[in-house]
Amino acid sequence: MSTDNVLVVTFGENPADDANAYQALTDLKQLDSQRQIEIAGAAVISRDLDGRVDVKSELGNDPYLGTASGGMIGLLVGIIGGPLGVLLGGAYGALVGSLLDIDDVETTESTLAEISKQVHPTRTALLAQVVEQTPEVIDSAMARLGGDVMRRPSAEVEQEIAAAEDAQRTADREARRELHQARVQKTKEEAHAKVEELKAKLHGSQAGAAA
């Protein structure tokens, strides 16, 4: 029975091992061509010291790389470079801003946090969404390159992205509501101050007239 999974593949402790991520992408595409797996999207990515995540593969015409700007891989690139690092901006850059916090990441039971934590600063990793009959096929191919595979069900990732979007929308609505209330309150206070000023003037006029 086939399963649809999101994979993060990392390579050893030596930064020189990161070059294997490019070969890993090539090997995944070969497995796809052999119909041993089906790739929905894949990209070689890296995170810099400021937390920004970039797509590093230079295979510009590659159909799989194209999914890095759309689909689940595109969302994940924006998300893992977001609240756990530096927001990239765009429609999904801040999706999980109200769901995850960098100070709570160690205690947050979150698939998105787990994925993000795999992409270490100054390191390169392979991010992919694949349909696979058995994990052994990819695990064996990645092991030959010294790759460590973390996989999570795509449905689980999608559910958390959807929950994060709902949370973000709720947070945005709350922020707008508080801003509106602040504006209304300011108007009321200003109006009250103006009325008190007019009362004082009126009282002064009446006192002057009585004198």
C-alpha cells in the first residue's frame, strides 16, 4: 500500500557532506523514472545563520524544482524559514506565527517544528514530497550517500498547515478588532475631553455673567 510522505534528508556532521544533497535529488528522480516512487515535489534547500531558507539547486528547468515555488514544498520552504528563523514574507511566510514560537520549539509537539529543526543553520538538506510503496527504497538510496531520512505523512503536514492558517486568521482578526477598539476608545476620550472643555467654558461664562 502506497503512502504519501514529506521527507527531510540531512547529511552528516561535516558541511562537505552537504554536496550529497544534490546527488540525493538526482537519485530520487531516478527512482521516480523507474516508477519505484512518485515525486510530487522536491528541492535542495539551505538555511543561513539568520534563519532564511533558500532553494539551492540550480536545475532551473527541472519540473520538480518548480514545485518549490508552489505546492506543499513551496509552503514548507516559506514556513520553515518563518517563525523559527526570519520570515520570508509572502502569503505563507507567516502562516505559523501564532502556532509556533522559537522559545517553545523544544516542547511544542509539532510536525512543522520537527521538519524545521532538521534544517540546521549553514547546512543543506533535501526536502521532498513523495508517494512510496515502502520506506526501504528511499532509505537505502539515501543511506548510500550518508543521508538521514525523517518522514512524516503528507496528510499530517497538510492538517497542521491548515490549522496554522486558521490560527493566523484568528490572530489577524483579533489584532484588527483591538486596533478598532483602540481607535473608538481614542475618539470617545477625545470627545469627552472636548465636552469637558466646553462645559468649563460655559461655566466660566455663566460665572462671569452672574458677577
